[in-house]
Amino acid sequence: MRFSTPLLLALPAIAAAQQQKPLGETVQSWFNKAKSYIPTAAQEPIAASAAKVAAANVTPLTNSNWEEVLSPSTTSPGQGPETWMVFVSGGNKTCYGRCGKVEEAWNETAALFAADPSAPHLAYLNCDKEAILCATWAANPPTVWHIQRPVAQADQSTPATTIHIVGLNTTTTTAQELVQIHTQKTYEKRPVYEGAFHPFDGYLAKFFLNKPAGYAIFAFSQIPSWAFMIGISMFSRNIM
């Protein structure tokens, strides 16, 4: 059986035709049904096509662009907060080579959200490539950061940015679970993040210390373990 790679690109149109049902309730059934007709050996083009869709709909975050990217695009006080889903992933260094399945699920999620006008903004953070930014956020893969960025009010005050961090299982996470983070608000099962490393409202961010802290943590992480052992040995000898 031959498989045409445009099949996945046509899936968003199917979702659009079923707008009378919540996307979270229909995505699993029709997506899995489409894949069930495809032999396992022929499913690699699906992942490739999903990756192409994700590349077109997901914004990569870097240490130099994240503040601009995640800034609200509107300045109207009447508008509600802008919602972002940031997928934090990694490779062999930060995810120990176990994020591949979650990456595939995320790419499928991006393809599904492409047909949903109410979908959140999507962003991607690779901790192998952006280690300093991950240190600045104290972010660990694989996770999804559900972020709601408010706009300034009429009195120029800015409400707090709400963040929920959703941990992902490296072996069982599916596109349906990722979609439901938004459509069924499953992120609310996680507590609101209010730690010192909160990118926008944390203690470090308020005093402009989050970036220096990120560089310091990154530099510290680059010190090899044997150097610590030598330092401890020398320190103990000086004490004795």
C-alpha cells in the first residue's frame, strides 16, 4: 500500500469540517483512524509531514528573541491575555535521547492546531541548543509551558503572567493529550508557577537578575565532575 505524504496536510481540513465538535474530542478518532489504514513501515512520511507543518506554525525560542516573541501582540486594554504553549524539548544532553516520541506528538499537535482558529500560539524551546535560556527559566524537558500573557490595563498596570508547567511522559504522551492541554484546560490540574525563575514575574526577573543567573547556572553546569573532585580534595587538605 502506497502512502501519500499530503495526507497529513489534509487532516487540518478534516478538522475544520468538524468544527461543530470540540477539537479535543474529535482529533484522536479521525487521526488514529487515518493512521490505522497505513502500514507501520509506511508511517515515517506522516512524521516528516507533521514536522513540516510544525516548522511553519511553531516559533523557535532563543536566548535573544524570547522576550519579543512572547510579548503580547496587542496593546488594547480590552483584549484578553494571549495564550502560548511552549514545548520544552532536548536531545541527548538534556533529554538523554528520550524525547523523540514526544517530539512526534508535538508535531502532530501543531498540525492539528493549524486548523483551529481558537488555537494558542505555539513555540518550541530546545534545551540542547538553548541551554542558557533553559537555565534562565529553570526549564527541563520534556514539558509544556502554558503561558497567558496579559496586556497593560488602562491605568498602565500589567497583570501577572500566568504559567502552568505540564510534565510529559516520554513514552506515552499523545497528540490528544497535548491538544487537551488547551481545549479541555488540563493545564489547570497543575499549580500556577510562582517560583523565583518565573520568566516575567519572578523575583529574579523583577530585579533583572534572571539572565545573569541563567549564564551563571550554565557556566557552572559546564564544569566537569572531575574538577569538583579536585577542588574538594584541595579544600579538605587545606582545612586539615
